[in-house]
Amino acid sequence: YLQLTLAILKPHVVKSPFVLQKIRDLIIDNNFKIVRSRRTTISREEAELFYKEHKDKFFYNRLLTFMCSGPSDIYILTRHDAIAKWRRMMGPTKVYQAQYNAQDTIRGMFGLSDTRNATHGSDSTESAKREIMIFFKDFNINKWYNNE
Ligand code: CMP
């Protein structure tokens, strides 16, 4: 069935037209459909909600500062097996793993650091639902799945 995932193209990606286009091409070439799309500078409040599971991590402040530093592209993507497929395409979170072991992934190609790692993707159907509700308040996810 067509699964939903939430993808974020982070601020350093949106600032770079070439990188942005490459990632958009990868999304389309891998048979994702963009269900909803927003370009927005994420607010501190949204970022705190979105990353609440990381609030005790050493990188929390730098993560929030970066995520709120400029516009991000936020997409609801759909495809068969969307969550796992997008995460495979992104590659590992940590930039050294991405660049040494996964050079053909989005983070391997375009990640700049563990924080500026190019993209985000939901890690489960529950996270996808939670994350979609943060950024697309008017999107009725239950209706989407019931109509499938
Ligand atoms: P993301 O998929 O958006 O979810 C959590 C984010 O925290 C992650 O991508 C990175 O941007 C950031 N992050 C994870 N681990 C580290 C780390 N070790 N140092 C700095 N930032 C990190």
C-alpha cells in the first residue's frame, strides 16, 4: 500500500539550488509522489516539538539553531514502503559513516556535518503521523489511509 513519510530538506540544502534540484530529482526518479509541500523557516516552537526526543542530547541546541536558521522544504511523500525507502536513500545520520560507507546516499553526497545532514525522514509510521501533524495541521492522515 502507499505509505506516507515526512521528509525535510534542511536549510543548507534549500540554500543551494544545485543540491536542491538533485534531491528533488532523486525523489521523483524513485517513484515518490509529493502529497503536500511547504517551504518555511521552522519556528523554535515547532522545532522543540519535532525534536522533543532529543532534548537531553548534547547536540540539541545546535540542532534547533540550525533547523531554524533559514527556509526548509517540508514534504509529505508517498510511495510503496515510503518510510524505509526514503531512509535508505538518505543513508546514515553521521556524516563520517555516510561519506566513507555510503557515498551514493543523499547524506553521503550532500551531508556537511552530523547536524547539517541534508535531510530528515520519519523512522516509523507513528513518527510519520506525529511529524505530519506538526507541519501539516490541516492534513487528515486517517482519511488518507482509510481511502486507500
Ligand atoms: P534528523 O534525521 O533530522 O533527526 C535528528 C537530528 O539530530 C539528525 O537528523 C541530525 O541533524 C542531528 N544529529 C543527530 N546526531 C547528531 C550528532 N551526533 N551531532 C550533531 N547532530 C546530530
